[in-house]
Amino acid sequence: MGDLKVAVIGVGYLGRFHAEKLARMPGVRLVAVVDIVPERAKEVGERLGVASLTDYRDLAGEVEAVSVVVPTREHFSVGRFFLEQGVHVFVEKPITATLEEADQLIELAGEKNLVLQVGHIERFNPAVAELLKQVDRPLFVEAHRLSGFKERSLDIDVVLDLMIHDLDIVLTMARAPLKTLHAVGVPVLSDKVDIASVRLVFEDGSTANLTASRISLRAMRRIRVFAAGRYLAVDSMTRNFLSVSRLVRPGGQSTFIPDERSFPETDPLYEELKTFVQAVKEGQEPPVSGREGREALGLALTILNEISRHLQEHPIPLNDPWIQDLKATSVLP
């Protein structure tokens, strides 16, 4: 198979990185970039030496695969168009805005024997990958994903924006179906939920507590896992991995064996897109399939429904002075 002809649909903040990675990837020929903002498409296209378009439909018959990096509400329409054209699709998380849309894309990709991969990039962080490789049966998981307020991705809630990464990781580790969940969250600087916390309990008794915020003063991306006789921790920002295992010696004495590593800096987005290209070329199942993306979306939407119910029962007076002060400073400690 020769070079794979690809295009990137949407070259805003994140999409331009997709274009840059694909432009320098062996075995790939970036054909075009597409964006509804002509100046943006032109700037990226000229810099990378490829065509720039404002309508993705003009690519019909011109590409074999696309990377879809448009607002979530457009994932379905763009993804469906290319799948119907027989084009393999990589789509950023969340896979779609609704489960019905996700089901349609998954069914269409299956009917046409096409690759549909979802962009859960944390799977390609080497420290997280090591955690997923080593963890057996988690008993208790704690995750914090905090970032500062940015004027982007405000079309979706923090659960779909940030927490969904940790939901995907927890679902990958889980060994039993979800039994119950309790979630709370509030909008602070936008009209969507900006900070949220959820407690998940699975049928085998394992529990996960997750917190996500996009209004924090300091960034944090940490996961801690407790298993039988073992503790594992990951800082995905620094790529640090820690495992402490208990070894019981004859006579009942315990020894604790630490394994602490710091993985070298990598390019998770490049590695993620490389697996997509490989899946297309070799006809393989991608590492994060449409069904896995749907599972994470389904849990995220259930959490948002629970948060919505909680907010209806306990409405927040958004005209309170303290809310206005937060909006003025755009940070929370």
C-alpha cells in the first residue's frame, strides 16, 4: 500500500496539531486541511504545503482517511459523510454528542468495513499505558484532572471535555459492570458545568472517585489505584509512575517493594494518529474503537444527567456577587 491520502477537518487549536503530525508521518500524504474560517485554513495549508478548503464535502473521492477535529456537535455529520464515502475516520473525543449518533457511526463503519477510531489520547501517555498494563483488579481509584480556564471547548461540559479521559481509563481497568453513581457539578465561568465530581461503584464492589475542573489555578492530572496488596500512582503531566507492592515473607513479615519510574517525553498525539494509520493500512481494530468511545460517552452523559437533576433540586443563583467575582478573575484556587 502506498502513502495514505488523508485530510484534517477543523484546524483550530487542536486540529492544527493533527495536521502537523500527519504532514510529517511516514507513509502518509496530507492532501488538504479544512476549516470554516478561510484565513485559518489558508494559514495552516500554506505552512504545510497542502490545499486549504472551507467545505469538507469538496474532498469527496480525494482522500482515504480523515481526522475530524471539529466541535462535538459536528462530529456526527462530518463523520457520517466520510464513512458513507468509504473513508476511514479518526474523530476526537467525545465520539459524538449523543449515543444515537455514536450508534449510527459505529454501525456504518461496520457495514463498510472501515476504521473508526476515537481520540482518547491518554491511552498513549506512557505512564498511563504502564498503569493499564500492570493493574489487575482495582479496588479503589481516585483521579483528579484540573486545568485553568480557557476560551475554548466551551460548547461542552467539563465532563465531556476533561473527565471523559479518566472515565475511559477507569472503564478500561474495570472488571465488572457499573452498579451505581453519584455526581455533582456546577457552572461557574460558562453556561456549562465547569467543575464536577463523581463516585462510581461497580458490581464487584470496586469504587472510583473522579474530579474534573477547568477553572483551577493549578493544573493537575493524577490517578491513584489501590489493589490487593498494591498501590499504583500516575502523574500524566510529568509521566511519573509509582507502584508499591506488599510482599509477605515466611513468618508473616511484610516487605514493601517500590517501583518508581519517570518515562521520557513522548508525543502522544503522534503515536495515537500513527496507530490509526496502521489500523487502516493493516485492516486492524484500532486501539480505541468506536464502541469504546461510545461506552465512555454513555457514562459521561449519565453523569451529566445526574448533575442536571442535582442542579434542578439545588439551583444556583448565578447573579450572586461571589459568582460574578469568579467570572471577573477567571480562576479558582
